[in-house]
Amino acid sequence: MPSTPTILLALNLLLMLGAGWRLFGIGWRPRVKIAAAAALVLPVPLLFLLPALRAPDRAFADLLITFGLTMLACGAACMAGGFTAAWLRARGR
């Protein structure tokens, strides 16, 4: 049975995928879309990265950094996946 953190992580990644899909459809300039994508992806990983970077000598700081960087990479990949899926769908029409 999945635990609550696993469910929340999966929900976060699905939301990033959906946000990438919706951001592609908005008629904004590409720079604004990238800034909006960064604003959506960055907050959750920073909750893990900032405390670990402020006190690297504390217990589990390396684990928090690893977890934060992994969430950042996965969130960016899901956002790019949403952009790509929307682009492929729009190209097929």
C-alpha cells in the first residue's frame, strides 16, 4: 500500500505534467512560459534544498539535497513532457 509521501510525490509530478500541457496552449511569449514553468516547478524542491544548504552539517542534509535535486529534475522532466505532449497533439491536427 503506497504511503502518503509517495502519493503526494506522484500527485505533484502529475500536476507538473498537466501544467506543462496547459502552459503550451497559452498564447504567451516563450520567455514568459519558461518563467511560469520555473515558478511552478521550483517551490516544492526548494523546501528540501534550502534547509539542507543552510546547515550542511546537520543530520540528513545530504539526503535532503539528493531528494530536492531529484524532485527538481523530475518536475522539470514532467513539465517538459507536458510541453512535448501538447506540441505533438497540436502538430497532429
